[in-house]
Amino acid sequence: MILSGKEAKLLSLSESLEGCQRCGLWEGRTNIVFGSGSPDARMVFVGEAPGYHEDLQAEPFVGSAGKFLDELLKEILGVPRDDVYIANVLKCRPPENRDPTALEVDTCKPFLMQQLEIMEPDTVCTLGNFATRTLTGRREGITKLRRKPVKVGALYVFPMFHPAAALHRGDLYEEVRQDFRSLKEFLDSPRPVDEESTQRELF
Ligand code: URA
């Protein structure tokens, strides 16, 4: 099989992570969850960390939040999951799905950044607080930052509620859908140049 340049670079990066013990999460993981989807995707979705099903299957977003994400992609954006790329801030599952620690984020973030450098997408949709904080450096919560795209270097970061939020709190179901509608509007319209929201580098 002949791999494209991006595929080959992603494969080599994922191979460089095999057996990773840079932080303590290796002890509890079944698999490293590197990311999946099209290396040529113009849009990348970034979640927090693998959960139970992702750890077992070595694929991001394959549990209930993932099923909901698939639905939102198809129904609202009109794209199958294979047309985008999906990854997480952390590549290994934290025990009991606890929040990532600052050390774990600092340790794993360079690999997410390398994935983005290889793919050069136009838009990175950050799902929830951790991904948004990691990619923008902003400390405000997702409720404040959602639906406000931030230009970071050559790409836009589009903060959104995490789809799992709707599974934990039924009242957020419509809000999560609304975030995807706003993303669709953003993708369909000319890119705003808002110097206020421009950062030179990915945080
Ligand atoms: N939640 C995440 O943030 N990532 C996954 O891969 C699955 C659920």
C-alpha cells in the first residue's frame, strides 16, 4: 500500500509513541488512542481523553459520546466521520475517566501539536474545556468561549460543548446541537478577520 505524505508522517508519529511511558497513564491503559480519520481533513475535532470503549478499541469517540458526535457530524454538518479527523488531548485513558492533570496535558500535548502540524487543517473544533484550554491557552470556561472562533496562527480554533455534556445533562442537548449549527454557519461563511481574537501561535 502506498501512503500519502501525511499518512506516512502520521504513521511514523504514532509508531514513535508505541510503548510510551512518558506519564503514569501507561500503567492503566489497554491501548494508545492516537487519532482517526482522514489525514487530509480540513477539520479536526479534539476531545479530552479516551474513555473505556476508546481504550479497548484504540479509536477515539466510539462510545456513547462518539455515537452522538457521529450523528451531529452527519445530520448538521452533512459529513461522515471518515471525512474529518478526530483526536484527543491525551492519548491514554485516565483511571475512572478522571480529569487530565496539568502534567499529563503538558506531556501529551506536543504529539497533538505534531498531528496538527502534519495535517495543516483549516479549523480545529475543541470539544469542552480541556481541549479549548489546551489549544487557546484561555482560562475562561467553555460556556463563555463556545461558538467564538479564535484565529491561531494559520488556523481557526472553534470551541464547542463536548457532546458528552448532553449525555450527562439533558438540558444541554439542544445547546450542543446549536454549537454544531454555529460551526456549520462559520464553515459556510467567509472567514472573519478579527484581530482581537488573533493569536500568533498555537498555545
Ligand atoms: N470523550 C473524549 O473526550 N474523547 C473520546 O475519545 C471519547 C470520549
